Amino acid sequence: MAHVASAEEKIRSFPERCHQAGLKVTQQRREIYALLAGSQAHPCPEEIYEQIRDALPSLSLATVYKIVDQFHRHGLLRKVPTRSQVARYDARTEEHHHLVCTTCDGIEDVMLPPLPPRLTRLPDDIDFHAQSYELVFHGVCSACRATQRAQG
Amino acid sequence: MAHVASAEEKIRSFPERCHQAGLKVTQQRREIYALLAGSQAHPCPEEIYEQIRDALPSLSLATVYKIVDQFHRHGLLRKVPTRSQVARYDARTEEHHHLVCTTCDGIEDVMLPPLPPRLTRLPDDIDFHAQSYELVFHGVCSACRATQRAQG
DNA sequence: TTAGATGCAAATCTTTTGCAGTGCG
DNA sequence: CGCACTGCAAAAGATTTGCATCTAA
């Protein structure tokens, strides 16, 4: 499965990407990165913390916040723009887009063919240097629609 | 200027849109809606509160939260997806996109020609009912680039 | 008249900070 | 060995809730 192979590659190249960024490779960082690289769920810091506690009981939530923030600032993680007040992280840094469920706040990745540059070029009267863009879809995910049907 | 005229129309039709939504028209709601309709700044609840206090000193911050949430749930406001933990609101409900400054967290609106439906159609293997989408650009705004140049 | 709205204060939830101790390089 | 990293606890920031009072319809 393409996704799993890609996650393994990311985990394998993680130490050298830390070195390039001037970050030390600690167990906390390895665990957090591996969790995110292997997940489709775009977890928030609290969820990351809960899921890694089993493997690393000494982990603290403040450390999770510090690590994901560092990773984000060094380009190892993306932060997904959402309408909710909790931060959501994604280890896929290549171009892709997001589906956000308005019912459960779940986030899914979606690959789309690249948009032609002329369609994402900003108007001449806008003085803004865009470094990246993404599409954010809002709607209802499969699981929530099933629940809605079951409950009438 | 097209924007101003549009804001006036929105403010004029505000009472009937409240009635349709089953909401009473109060002074707090009028002030909050008028502020947002006349603003380009996508303010957060705290900023809305500060700016309306002058005209309505009895206003409470909790009320601002309740009102913008109601407006959002009834489609009178959009909530802009961002990477930060504070909610940002927009009275423009027609299709448009957002420029988010990674330096100052400022948000600007941008109109782009509509994307051809074939480019935003989700792949067949994705079971998600999208109701809307928007483009979110991340980059650096004009004011922050000027500051950066001045400071070296 | 009355259901819904507001204001206040307290509670809750999320994120950040300061600092002492630890461990990677 | 030294500097960056971690964990803890406390602080700060954002949002929600409960309830008494008020007000638009």
C-alpha cells in the first residue's frame, strides 16, 4: 500500500532531517513523528499525548506541544487550517488537500490533480506573497452520514 | 466601492434574515453584524467585543461568543479555517478565498474565477459529501514584508 | 405574556512559560 | 562536557456554562 511505504520512508529519513534542522533526535521526537507519519487521523496534541503514553509513560503534554511546534516550524509537519480551536497536525508535507467533517471534526487527506497556475494566481491589486495554498472542503464524512441515517 | 454597497445591503436585509432563522433582532446582534459586514479584518470574538464596547458598554464577551456562534450556525457568518487557536469570522458568505499571513495572522479576502468543477471533484474512492470548499493561501502580507525589509 | 436573549461569574479546555533536572552529540 | 531537551507545575488565553434578569415579539 502506497501510504504505508511512504510512512516508512519518512520514518527512516527522520534522523537526518532532524540533523539538517539542528534538532536532536530524542525518543519523544521519534515516537511523535512515527505516530503522525503512520496516521491518517490528523491528531491534536492531546491525542498524540494519549497515544504515546503507553509506549513512553514519562511523556508530558507540554513536551508534545513543544515538539509539534518545532516540527511545524522546521517543515517536518503541516498544521491543518480548521474552524475549531484545537491544533491538528499532518506528516504529509507534499501537496494535498483536506476534507473536514462539520459533524465530527474528522479530517481526511485528498489528492487532486494540480490546479493550473493561472487559476490560483492572485489578482494584480493584491499585494500578498503566497508560499503555498490548499483546498479545504467542508461537508459530512461517511461515518457521520451513516450515523445520521441510522438515527433518522 | 462595491464592497461598501454590499455591506449596506447586508445590514439592510439583516432583520429579515434573523426572522427567517428564528432569531430575535437585538441591539447586540445588530451591532455585531454591522461591524462584521463593514470590516475586512475577520476579527476574533475578543476584537469584536473591544470594538463594540464603545457603542454598547453593557456588552459581555460571553454574549459575543453566543451570538457569533448562532450566526455561524444559521449561515449569516462564515468561520475562516486557520492554523491558530482563535476563531475568526467573516460576513461575506458568497464564494471567495482567504490569504492568511503567517507573520501577523492577518486574513484578507480574495476573489478568484470559479474553479472548473472537474478540478474540485473528489476521487471516486472518497466517500465524503462536500458542501463547500475554499482555497486557503499561506504567505506574508504586504505590511509584514515592509516591516521585515525595514528591520533587515 | 413568554420564549428566547443577555450579563455576570465561575468552570472548562487549550496552549504557553519558567525552571530544575536530564541526556544527546 | 555543554547546550538543547524534557517534565512538572503554574500561568495565560480562549471558550463554554449556569443562572438570574431582562426584552423583543
